[in-house]
Amino acid sequence: MGDLVRLDLRGQFRHLYMPSTEEVVEVDVPEMQFAMVDGEIEKGVSPRDSPYFASCIGALFALSYTLKFVSKRRPVDPIDYKIMALEGLWTTPAGGVDYAVSDEWSYTLMIMQPDHITEEMFAEAREKLRAKRAKEGHPTFALEGARLERFAEGRCVQIMHLGPYLDEPRTLEKMAAYVQARGYEFHGPHHEIYLSDPRTAEPDHLKTVLRHAVRPAG
């Protein structure tokens, strides 16, 4: 086995994942690779209470840890790294960015993967986990829908939101004011990065990076 290399993805991308809690900042987000899975929140149900949402989170973390183990134990060029944060791209059936008034949500949940993770490694890990869960009698639909995909976000604004998700509108208003004052407009999905587990963390203790891509207005 070759010498183990340790990647510090969290340090490399700290400016993207640990923004200010006070000020909206602009960042250029490069193309990165993610494990992804799509879903919809059941109408009248919060994400915290959605069984499929929880299954998607579990599937992504299981895949990510399996890939980390495979990467660390491979005989040639073994690489170790820490698992990155869970992220979510959110949209509504009508599109747009007025998320505070919608009760219908579609999402893409995702976790960044290092560039050396290949499609073959991902497919093998997914099938291994699918077979194991099927044998144990657990649902596998979230795993079956998982994919490895590159995502380029480009110019964005972001800020750290502290506290409950229900309080996000006040932080989103701050982002909207910043964007308008600088002649930008939002485009694409609303992006959240969960530095706390959305399934288990107490609402007052949540830390969530709020990000949105921007472009010149008009």
C-alpha cells in the first residue's frame, strides 16, 4: 500500500462553508463533485418530519462514508479525508425565490465528494449498500436514486444563519436587500448548507449557510 494522503477539504473550502453571521458576502463557487439525490417534501409536512427526506440524508451519508473507506483502503494512492457537510438545493413548483410563502418544496440533497472519486467507485458503493439494506429488509429507493454529478454555481451571495429554519426569512431579506442594492438578481435554486444535523439538532442550535447564485439584474 502506498503512503496515505490526507485531504483537508474543509480547510481548502473554508471560505465557502464558514461565512460571516453578520454580513452578506460574495463568493465565486467553483465546479465541484457531489453525491446527490432528489425528492419532494410531502405537502403539509416539514422536512424534519418527512420520512423520505430522512432516508435521503441517511443514504447520502452512508454512501459518503463507504466511499471514504474505499478511498482510504485502496492499494494504490490511498487518500483519506473528512466527510463534508450535507447541502440542499431547494425550489418550488413555480420556481422563483419566494420560499417563505410556499408549502410545496422540491429538493436536491448532496454531499461534496473529492475529485478522485470516480463513477465506478460510486456505482460499486451504491450497489453494495443497496444489496446490504435489501437483505436486511430496509427500503432502498433513496439509494437507487442517488447519483454522482458535477455542479457549478458561480457567483453567489451567502451568510450564516443561526437558529430555527422558520426564522430564515429575516436572513433571506438581508440577502435580498444586498442583491438589490448592487444591481443583481437571484437565479437558480435556493442553497442551504447544514452545519448541524437537520434531523436531530435543537432549532435554537442550528447553523445553516444560506447561499444563492446571482447575476446582473435584467
